[in-house]
Amino acid sequence: MRGATPSAEPDLGRQKEVLDAFLAASRGGDFEALLALLHPDVVLRADSGALVRGAAASKVVQGAKTVAEQALMFARYARSARLVLVNGSVGVVHAPEGRVQSVMGVTIADGRITGMYILADPERLERLEAPGLTG
């Protein structure tokens, strides 16, 4: 059925494989590998908290090409990223020196990333429990 959302991958090992490959492609600047790992209709949602004027700094990016371009722009974060469990699925935390700066949850289906959800709001991140992240 056209437009149907594929079922999310339940296997944590398979999720890890896809995210390891995504981080490697990001770190290596491999645009084609990123495209291969992203579903054509992937959606990236990012929440970085309130801006100076008090407006929410939320961002939505759609489509594999645009999301891959974003991944390359933020490749420096991929260098210090670690895989963690986020709400029961494999995700990514960026926590240089043990201080959480962002958490990314993903949805993976059929070996491709269909959704990415990045939380980078400092106020919300302070309230997260992040065991094992010490400087």
C-alpha cells in the first residue's frame, strides 16, 4: 500500500547495526551511505528549547537528501556520540565530558531510518536520568 508507514524494527541488534552505520557515515562525510540508510520520506524533528525571545526552537526536516545534509553539517557531534537506550530502543547521546548536550531517538524500519527525534533543550536535558555518563 502506497504511503503506508513500515513497521518499526523491534530487534535491538538490527537497530544498533543501522545506527552504527549512520554514525560511521556521518563521521566519514559519506553522503551516499547516509542516503542509503535513510528512508526517502524520513522526518527529523529537533527541539533545542526556547530562543532568546521565548519562542520555541523546534525544527522539522523532511526527506532523505535534506536529512543527510543536516547529518553532515553536524558531523562533529557524531564524533563523540554514543549509542544508548532511548525509551526502549537504540538511540544516540552526545555527552562530551559526561554532560548531555543532545539525545536522539530514532525509528527504524526495513533497515532504514524513518524518523529521528533530537532533544537538545538544556532545561529538559538537565532533568533526564543518564546513568553512566560521568566525566
